[in-house]
Amino acid sequence: MHGLTFMARSDRRRHFWLQLRAGEGRDERAFQRSFRVDGAWGPVTIPFAAMPRLYGPPLPFPATRAQSLFILIDNGIAPPGARGWLELRDIALY
């Protein structure tokens, strides 16, 4: 496995974060990468090699130990009280 791919659309152009976590307990590690979505359906491809580890020394994402996936909106660029939506489909590993 080299990464994650999916189709996405949003109510308008928005910036999101995809976070993957691997391992459990004290061995859990988080990796994150941003992506942008427009109003029309479009492909998003995120290679694991392009997902830096959030805390600690750099490590490659251990895909065989993946436990969870999170999608976060970038509140740093969204005004307070902002609302919107994100749709995903065809989520797959490649």
C-alpha cells in the first residue's frame, strides 16, 4: 500500500486535514496531510510518504498498523460560526 485515494466535494473551496493513526496505546502515532476540495467532485490522492508524523522523530507511516482515519476542517482559516459540508466516496488504498 502506498497511499489513500478518494473522491470529494464540498459546498465551496475548503481546506481540510486528513489524519491517520497507527498503533495502540503508547505506541500510537499520528500522521497528517492537508488537502483542498472544491464544489465539484474531484479526486484526492494522498501518498503515505507525504504524510509527516505529527509528534516525535520522523518515521514512515506504518500502513499495516493503521487504526483510524480522521478528517478535520482547518479552523485557522474558517471564520467563527462557519458552516459547510464535505462529501467523500470511493475511499480506497492504492
